[in-house]
Amino acid sequence: MQPERCLLHQEVIRCLSQDDSLGMTPTAFRQGGADTLIQFAIAECSLGSVLVARSPKGICTITFGDGPDTLLKNLQDQFPKAELIGSDPGFEQVVAQVIGLIEQPDTPFDLPLDIRGTAFQQRIWNMLRTIPAGTTVSYTQLAEMIDSPKSVRAVANACGQNMIAVAIPCHRVVRLDGDISGYRWGIDRKRALLAREASD
């Protein structure tokens, strides 16, 4: 599916004007997105439905699912106190870039991300962004990359908590023997992403 042809499912919860002075502060994140505007849209791609959401600071969620209803509910659960607003033509271009990254992993992607988590999680997620497409590392190797070789289990948990799929490529982490391990959005999607990157 070409990015410009992605089908957007717009679910407007509350129509509010965006205030660029607002952002996802750590406190707001822990409080379910309190006092934060989050714009979102749900599109279709070759891996099923995908939800893209952003705060004024950047993309805060990219998630896969089997249908719009579940994705929307998960977003509401993730940010129960945020003000959710639907897509507009400008945001559709952002979604198209995300779709482009999913379909063609070598597509340049420089959209800002609003990465929120513990200090340890952020170390893992930032390190994941340095792993190039077509390359995989093990959880053990990833722990060594952040100079914390005894934190393999914590590294795996951090990968599992990632809510920005593809842009933070936790799908590039595999077991030490090379086997594909768990993936928040399903093993089949992880396998498809890795196969796509290997073929580019």
C-alpha cells in the first residue's frame, strides 16, 4: 500500500485547538496524559491497522492491531486523562510517513518522537534507534551495548514496554540463538518486518 493511499479512520473524541506550549511532561505522562493534547489517526497498512498519535512534542504512540476499535481503546487506556483529537490534513502527512517507514524500511524518517519512560527504558529505546534496518541484536548484546550486561531481563521488559513501533525498532531484537522472540504486536508482524528489512 502506498503511503498516499492509506485509509484513515478518523475518530474525533473532542475538537480542540492545539496549543503548542503544551507537551508531554514526565508528570503528565505518569498521570495518563493530564493537560496534554494528543492528535491521532488510524490507518491501514500491509500489517493490519496502525494507530499513530502525537503530542505537541512529537509522536508518542505507533501501535499495530487487528481493527480500529481495539487500537482506539488502547490509546484511551494509555492516556485516559489526555484530550484526544482526530486527524487533519496536516497530520495525515505524518501518518503517511509512518506508513512509508513500515512498507519501505529504508525510507528516511526524521519526525520528532515524544519518548517517555523510566531513565532505563529511555536508554534502551534510544539505543534501539541506532540499530540499522537489516540488522538484529540479541537481548544480551543490547544489554552490553548500554554497559549493563546483567540487565538482560530488564532489557527485554523495556523492549516489551515500547509503544512507538518501528520508529523505535524493538522488532530488531531477537534471542541469543537468533530465533525470533516475543513482540508486543505479534510474532507474525515481527517476522514480516524483519523479512522486509532483510530483503532491502
